[in-house]
Amino acid sequence: MVSKHDPAETRRAVEAVKDWILAPENTERPARGLLANAVRRTVRAVEAELPGHTVELRVPPFVAIQCVEGPRHTRGTPPNVVEMDPQTWLRVATGQVSFEDALHAGKIDASGSRAAEITQALPVISF
């Protein structure tokens, strides 16, 4: 599990899957370990930039974190949840597609009045 945010390691992890992020239809899906590392590191970067417990960001099956300063959620489903698949997350995290465009395309499930606040930390890494 990635516990600390290291920008250099995050960039290396994303670079390892860059071709798939840029052209997923023309590139073989990366090995699970490479994909998991890139997803976890970029999500942890959001957690480091937007500490808190108001929004839950989920990228199954690899990671879920709480972020954004505000009221702490402790029971049941959080009121502010953002969830997407790894490919969508990495495209959003690298600025290949905007959060808003992916949301409108149905690639992101977002609920709660503060869910979109994660965009304050996007893109995590730009190409």
C-alpha cells in the first residue's frame, strides 16, 4: 500500500502506463501491478493536496480515500462520493479529459454537493 505521497514516484508510476492512458484503444492494458501503482499514487496525491474527510474518492478495485476539508463522515455511505474506473481516473488525473466531461459522459459517478471539489487537485500530473 502506498502511504506517503512522493511526486517523483508518482510521475514514474504514471509514465509506466502513459501509452495506455493516451491511447487505450491502441495499447495493451498494463499489468495489474503497474496499473494499481499509478492509480494508487495519483489518488494519494489528491489526498495529500486536499486533506480531509468530506469527499470519498473511489477507484475500484485499487483504492478509496477520503479527502477535502470539512465535516467528517463516520457511518454508512458518505454523502459526497466520486467513483470511476481506473482508465477514467488516470485520464482525468493526467488532464487527458476533464472531470466535467467524464462526468457528463457517464464515466464518473458523483454524488453530493461537494463531490466536484476534488477538481481542485486536478490534474495530478500533466503530459
